[in-house]
Amino acid sequence: MVARWVGFAVIAGLAAVGATAALADITASAAASFSQAGLEQVSNYMRREIATGKIPGAILLIQQHGKPVYYEKFGLRDVPSKLPMTDDTIFRLYSMSKPVTAVAAMMLVDDGKLSLDDPVAKYIPAFADVKVGVEKRDEGGKQALMLEPLQRPITVLDLLRQTSGLTYGFYGEGAVRKLYAHSGLYSGEFDNAEFAARLAKLPLVEQPGTVWDYGHSIDVLGRVIEVASGKSLFEFEKERLLDPLGMTHTAFYVADETKRPLIAQFMPDDLLPSIAGIKDPTERSRWESGGAGMVGTLGDYARFAQMLLNGGTLDGKRYLKPETVALMTSDHIGPGSGIAYTYLYFLGTHSGYGLGLAVITSPPPHKHWQAGEYGWDGVGGTFFYVDPKDDLFVLCMMQTPSHRGEIETELPILIGRAMRHSTRP
């Protein structure tokens, strides 16, 4: 029976993932949708990754029709201290913060306090004067960085779909990216207002609306939310989204000292460099990075994913209009968007991009993805994807910067194969 391999971990995990179904219901649901042998392969794969020293531990949830059909904790959250992975383990979410910030922004759109067509300069005036950096040869024949005016303003839509021209400085080549890396962008203490002001002094890497470019767009969106709402980013998210949704462990740092031992750690030899200015999750920072700064538990994020899968509702409360969720989970960049650096792009080259989420547009040949699936990941190793067709989502929490890519690729294949009545191989 399915109960054998899910074991008592499911019973313990039900409260964490916000489910109320009885174990018999979970067993029946899993048996109807998944093969026991297939899910045992999923478990065995995760155990091998731990046994070979690639990851310290992980928590994996598959939830279908609003109920967990697979939930298992693997390994340790901290290797040196041998602390086990537990339901209340706290993970650095990194870029899985982006969908949360995007939802917060779209709540303001639903409220009529924000419009996708609004120029960013309406909320942050310094962006009215931003320029685009273009590398050209000067009169002496030397390569030089020239500044050109905007062909059109950056809009809120550009921030949400990552077509603003804002980038990161930790990957790629080119003079603008080097400016980001060496400009002192993350020096000292600063808040969202100051960070947006610093970014506005740097040139864009492309004209707005022309290329999907992974960068600080969602961080600037966080500042737009603050101006539009009159609250700090966390205050607004906590009041309107996190607390009502039951995401009580999700924040920008772990304030309660007694809970800091719950933070999952990387393997001792797989530490993540300090990229994009992200601070230690035990240290309070004035900067609330909407693009990469949040921490949280699997249980919290499961409620967030289920709300999206439900079309904007959970437990009888509506957070987003159904048409807003549909808009967020539709492709907004289309073919020829110029996506580069695909190793940074969760769901790969077969995806488009919605508003804060990648969206499958053309499933790859091995068909472990389906058109319409959407999700995102974090550089520390967390990832999730939602499959509206099969009414399920998959959420994996781990802290493994070096091996996240291979696991993100392999797990969906194994899960797809475990599904009964599936066209996936």
C-alpha cells in the first residue's frame, strides 16, 4: 500500500502542508493517480543523492486535488550537527521570493492601486532619466560604453515579466553587467528605496520590452509595491498575503532566535557565494529583497502554490481574481524574446515567462513537462511547479547550489513516470 512508503512522515507532515485529509484518503488518492513502484523510484533517487554526498537533505511534496499524495523528508538539515530534516525546517528561498512579490503586486492591480501599464517612474521618479548602455566603437576605434535614451518608459509589466532592461552583475559578459558587479550596489546598509535609487543610476542592459533578462526587476517591483501601498514590502505582504494565507514562517529573516537552529544549511563544501547582496538569514537587514530575500518552510509555500492552483483562492478566501492568476500563468514574452543564459532559466528553453513565473509553452521531446505548467526555483535549491491539467503541484525544498540543476531535471521525469494513465514516458 502507498502508506508503506509514505509512512508516518505523511501523518506528521499534514499539519505542515495545511492538509486535513485522513491517511486513508491520502492512500486512496495516491493509489488512484500514482504507481507505488514509480514513487519508490522517486524516494530511492533522493536517498542516492544524499548517500553520494550531493545534498544534505530535502523535503518533497506532491499534492493533487488539494491533498498530499506524497510527502517525505530525507537526510539532514545540518550535516555537522546531524540535525534531521523536519516539517518546520526553514529554507532560504532566494528567487522563489519572486512569485510571492509578483502576487503581492497583482493584488494591488486587482485593488486598482497599480496598473500594468504604469511607468515605473510614476512610483520611482529617478527611473524617468535612466539610460540604456550600448557598446560601440568610439572615434578612435576603441570599444566604449555609450548611453542612449529610452525608446519607451519601463512599465510595471516590464518588471513583472523581466523585460525592464535591469540585470544582475554576477553572470554574463558586457560592460553594463560589469558595472553592476563593480558599482558598490550592495555596499553598506540600505532599504528598498535606496536600492532602487542606486539601480536608477546604472544604465540598462537593453531597451525595455525587448529582451527577457534575469535581474533586479522584481526588487524594483518591491519598491513600487511600497509606494503604491504606503507600507514596507513585508508589512504589505504580511497583512494582505502571508498572514491570511497561513504563511506565518515566511519573512525576510528569522527573527526568533529559538527558531534559527531550524534553518537548513548547505553541505560544508557547497557554500553559496554572496551573490546579489543577499545577507545571512539570521541577520536583520533594511533591504527587503523581493527578488531573492525571503525564507520560509515547505508548509508555507505549499499553501501559496495551492492558492495559485486553485485560481487565487484557499480555504474560502480569495487573494487574486481567477483572471489575474490566468494572466500571471500565461506566456508574456513569446518567441524571439532573446532569452540568454538558459542555465539560469527554470523549466528551460521550452518555456515562456508569465508574471513572476516561467510557463511551459512547448514541451520537450521527453515530455516530462506539459504545456501550461508553471513554476520557479531558487539558487539555493528550492523549486516548485504547478500542473493545472492534472490538478497538482510539486514542491521540493533543499539547499544544494551545486546540484540543484540536475535534481530539478531528474525529479519531474521520475514523478511524471510514476503517474498512472499518463502520456509521459
